[in-house]
Amino acid sequence: MYTVVLVIHLALAVVLIGVVLMQHGKGADAGAAFGSGASSTVFGARGSASFLGRLTGFLGVGFFVTSLTLAIMAGTFTSGSSVVDQVELPAEVEQQTAPAPDNAAAGSGAAEPAPAPAPE
């Protein structure tokens, strides 16, 4: 499911970039007043402003929805362990980092309870 949403998200991003680049700037309308032929476009006499504007809006909403969906999905996927926990240490490093046994506790015969973990 994550891969499908990611593919849709990337397709929306590419199409949205293309649609935004096809739109005219505010200064492009001045050229039509001097006979540049912009009134004979494929989208009619009004030009492509309303069509491309609406398409940009729909694509923007779709991009926003897929972004939120991917963020929610990424937050809910947990592997249960850290990458650091999966790395095996060499034997000499494990011996250096192992705590030294407490001889006083071993001689008393009574085992001390392990300390409670700190709340996070």
C-alpha cells in the first residue's frame, strides 16, 4: 500500500510541475493585446487560465493528501528494533564494555533486585 501511494505521489508531483510550467505569467496577457495570437489557443478565447488553474488546484489537493497519507503511514510503520541493536560487536569490544562483577554482592549470598527502568 505504501508503494502505491508513493508512486501516485511522485506522478502527481511531476504532473503538477508540468502544469505550473505551462501556465502564463501575469505579464503574458499584455502580449495578447498587441496581436501575439494568444486568443486562438486550444482552450478557447479565454485561454488556458481557467482550465490550468483548476487543474493545478486539483493536483495540489491530491499532492497534499498523498503527502499526509505518506506521513501517517511512515509514523505507523515500526520495525520494533533499532538498527544499532542489529549490529554485532566484535568479541574484544564486548569484553571491554561488559560491567565488572560486584564481589561484595556475590559474597553476601542475597541477590539484589535490578533497578527499575527510568520512565521515558
